[in-house]
Amino acid sequence: MGPHTLQKTERLNSRILIEQLFAGGNKSLPAYPLRIVYMPVENDNLPIVSLLISVPKKRFKRAVKRNRVKRQVREAYRLHKTLLTDKLEATGQKVVLAFIWLDNELHSSAVVEEKVKKLLQLTAERL
């Protein structure tokens, strides 16, 4: 597969890892309207990056809007994930990521893409 894919195996669905990620003590970076929470992991079964996207029901009551935001973030991540994966492959690290939506308003795909790219670059620098 090419570098611009997002496979099912890259999605975070382990309840234990999700609880560890949000338990506290993990690093977080804001780039309004998004926030990224990340945690380095030592697990051979995981891909280099495992991804979770959260859009709270508190922000958007309608599922259509929540799904739109998740689609925008997923697409932006898919296009720019090499910013992070290249660095992780070089160092041999693995990481668990969560993108959390912070705003009550919808934004254009260009704005979302710019913020995801910025967050991925900052995360790569910090790891």
C-alpha cells in the first residue's frame, strides 16, 4: 500500500490503550479547533501509529455533523501522516494518537487540514 492510506489496523480500538491514553500524564498539544493527545507505547502487535478521532456529542448534537468532522480529520491525517511516521520509523518508536475536536462550529477542510498538519509536525518534534 502507498503512504497515503489509512487501514483498519491503524485505528485504535483497544479499550485498555484508550484508558491509558486519557488517564493523565500523557502529552497534549492544542491547535484550535483540535487537540492531540499522544502516548509512546512499547507493543510489537501495534502499527507505528494508532489513531483515535473523537468529536464529542456535547459539541455537535447531530451525528451528521460529528461524522463530517471525523471525515475531515481522517482525510487530513491520511494525507500528512508521513510527517510523523517517517520520524517514528527512523527512531523505532510507536505511538498512540487521539484527535479531539474542541469547537462548537464546523470548519472548512482546508483549515482542518492545516491544523492536523501543524499538530503532526509538533508531535514529531517532541518525540
